[in-house]
Amino acid sequence: MAKYNGPVCKLCRREGEKLFLKGARCFSAKCAFDRRGYAPGQHGKSSQFSKKRESDYQRQLRAKQKARRMYGVLERQFHRYYVASSRRRGLTGLNMLQMLEARLDNVIFRLGFAASRAEARLLVTHGHFSVNGRRTDIPSMILEAGDNVSVREGSLKREYFKSLVDMAESHNVPAWLSRDLKGLSGTMLRAPERSEIDGNLAEQSIVEYYSR
């Protein structure tokens, strides 16, 4: 499975805002974005003072890159989401965001069973979760309304999952999901509405980028 192995804090600095890619570290004093809130590279610090007008292409590219990096998806797969979304009824941009939100790794993160999407992907690939009672190790699986996600019985004995309830309790669950902390499981009730997805994502700019 292809994945980005570089320093993720640079991705936040490049996009000019926190993408919360490292879980609890993003809220601590060690956060690289708080310490160096400018773009990485030789000219990163001076670029924040630049008055140069942003072109339409640059705006569209940055919107696409931010969404792709936030959900941890590489370019080829992200483009496939766009193509699949354009074939569905409704708004292409909203369809794409709903598909990204319905990914198994994102659902586990939204349920509070992982501190970040990257951690959720790792837990899934190690086989700690089941979907509708069947073990899965595919983080990109797209869930549908009614699908149930649960921690596998064999994984409940591990120290991480023994302390998971305390961590998950502090995590707010969106209305399109339901969570059972006692059973360490959750169910996708419906597709998320636009108001329930990160408002900083500019899906229309992403559609414009791929429609060029």
C-alpha cells in the first residue's frame, strides 16, 4: 500500500494551517506549526510576507492538496474519488467529501478510536477492526449506512484498547455516527451533510482543478 513517509508537520506548514495529522502532539507545545508557522523550504519564511496575488490555479491546487493531505490519500486514489463522485447524482464536490468521510480509517478516527487518521490506518492494517463482524485490513473501505465497525475480540486484551474508553470519551462523535463505548463499536447511520464536514475544505475549487 503506497503512503506518504515524509515529515507530516511540513504538510501543515505548507498549507498554512493545522491539519491535525499527529493527534495529541498538534495540541502540545511541540507542535511544529506553532513554532514555525511558515512554509517549509529556503524561502518559506519570506513567502508569508509576499503580497503576490494568488492565481486561480494556485488556489485550486492548494484546496486539492489540503484535502488530500488531511485524509491521507495519495494523488492517484484521490483522483479516482473525484471520477467516482462525478458519476453520482448530486453535487460532485459534496459526493467526494462524503466518500472521504465514509472511509473506514476516517470513521474510526471520528468515533474516537484513534488519535489521528494515520493511527487509524495503522490499526486497520494490523487487523484490529471488524466491519459487520468480518475482519478487515483495508483502511480505504467505503462504508455505507447501517455498517457496523467494532474492535475485534482478540484485540481487546491489548493495552491500547484497554485504555481506549478514556481517550474516546473526550472525542465528540458527529451526528451521522453512533458509538457504543462499552462494546467499542460504532455504526454509520447515514452519509454526512455538508455542515458536518470540515468547513475549511473548498470542494468546489477541487472540482474546478480536475475540470480544467
